[in-house]
Amino acid sequence: MREKIVVMGGSFNPPTIAHVKLMRCALDGINASRGYVVPASQAYIKRKMIKAGTGHLCIPDRTRLDMLNSSFAGDERVIIYTDWLNETFAVTYEIMCKIQSLNPEADVYFLSGADKINLIEELCTKNDFLQRFGVIMFARNGEDPDKMIGSSETLARYKDSIVCLRPLDGIEQISSTAIRKHLFDIDCVSDLLHPEAVKYIKALNKDDFPEEIAAFKDEYSFLNTVYPAKTEYEGLSYPSAESAFQASKLMDNAERKRFAECSPEKAKSKGAAIAPYDGWENNRLSIMESILENKFSGNPELRQKLLSTGNRKLIYGNKKKDTYWGVDPITWEGENNLGKLLMKIRSKLTGGSDHEV
């Protein structure tokens, strides 16, 4: 008889006792010898939460791993598989293929709730998912997985590859979302966690999870350097901070005046073709800081908008791969120097100290 393996992927932000019970029930349900728990990366979770508008409480990878290891401690069948912590995307098909390659003689099953049936259909439509792998499906919220599968033209063809298990009692109201709502008052929901995992939540500090503005667009477009706002710099007036910054690459005021009537986009294009004067690169942070200070001091309405961001962390997420001034919203990597300068200026305006993050 071929070995059977169960794979459970997820954010585990944080892992709950429901995750533990579901995995163990799946292992027992098909008499599997091993189970792989595959946590997604913090970058993936953060991007997903921002897109869904579900908050900013993304627990660090190390803490989630510690909690998973504690939660499954003592069950030698379970492996916490960490390879996808280094990936910016969590691709179910690729994860399953990888684990299959590690266990070529085994039958590999993907663990899913019936509420994810659309995902299974999509996986079957795009590739040979149910020809290569099995699925273990749990009913949730009164669903009837057998009926749902039978009514799906795609899944009905592969019904022999799908194992439907009865719903587990007592886990309906258990979710990572419910725990995050009480993350810093964890005693209220400690019964939703494995007892050994609670201590890791208690070690988290609220200050480590500042609310964030993750992109300078829409209502926060005024934070962007290309936002149209009269900005003075070294005796000349420009239509935007970006125009002033590009002009700063030149030493001669007569040449700088060419940027005084440029749109931000045109200024950026022209500035890219300029070889800055010697030393400009080393001074560009202080130059940008001066320009931004002038932008907000010269525009009271924008200054008030900046102050209205409160203590939120300002992050210049951009798809232009500008990881010096901002961060890549896919990998969440970058220096975020524009965001840091804006927070520094905001702190000065409120009489606080420089805000370095």
C-alpha cells in the first residue's frame, strides 16, 4: 500500500487549535503517515491583508514558526515545512509538486475546507491538479461537500480523488481573525490557541505593529513627490517636490529654471537624463528633506493632512522597483527613505523627535 501524505498550507497568522485538530483528523481520516504544514511568508500575508483591507497585524515569520512547532509538538507525523517562507507567492500547485518530488512513492493530499471549493476548481482548470493529487475536504458552516462536488462539472469527473470528512465539532467559531482582534488581550481568546503557543503571543508588543499607510495614492497621494503642490527650493518655485528635486541635480540657477514649469512626470524624465554634479548623490537625502519641509510648510492644507496621518507608519509602496525611496509591494523589501523623511518631518511638526523606522 502506498504511503499517504497530507499537506496543509496557510497564513497561520496565528495558528489556532482548529489548524491542529484539522490536520490530525485528516491524518487519521485517511491513515496518512505524515503531514506537511506549509506557512506562507510574511511578505505574502502582508500583501494579501493590505489588498483585502483586513488590518495590519501580520505576525513575524519566526513567531508563527515557534507557535506552529509548539502547537504540533509531540506529533511526530507532522513536519513544519518552511521553504515557502522565502517566497513572495504561495502557489498551491507548486507547493504540492515540491512535496510530491520529496516523496515520489507517496499519494499526496491537499487539505481544504469546503469553502475553498472554487480554489480546487480553479486548480483543476489550470492544470492537472486532481490527476496528480488528492484532496481532503472538510465541511464548514453546514456545507455538504459531496453535493457541492457533484454539482461541479469540473470536480465531478475527479470525485474519486476527493475525500470528504465530517465537520469537526467545536471549531466553527475558531479563526485567526478572531484571535488578531484580541492579540494584545490574549487571555480573552487563549482557548482558541494551543496552550504552548500562548506565550509567544504574550511576548508580542503593540508598538511592533504600527498602523500603516502602505502606498502614496488616492487620499494619500499628497505624500507623493509628484503631487502638484507649489514648492520653494533655493530661491526658485516649482510646481511639485519632484520638479524641485530633479532641478537640484544642477548647480546653475538658470538651468534649474527649466524645471520651474515642468510637470512632475516631465521633470522626472528630464532629470533621469542629467548627470548630477559631484557630491549630489551623497547629499540627496538632505536635499529631499529640505524640499519636503518646504512643500509642507508652504502649503498649510497639506501640512494638516500630513499631521492627520497621526502615528501611522508611512511606506512608499511602489511597483517601479524603487527600493531606495520606497519598498517593493511584492517582496516588501526596500529602504523606504521617502517614508522615513515624511515621518521625520511629521514628528518635527508635532514637536517630537525624529521618527526613524
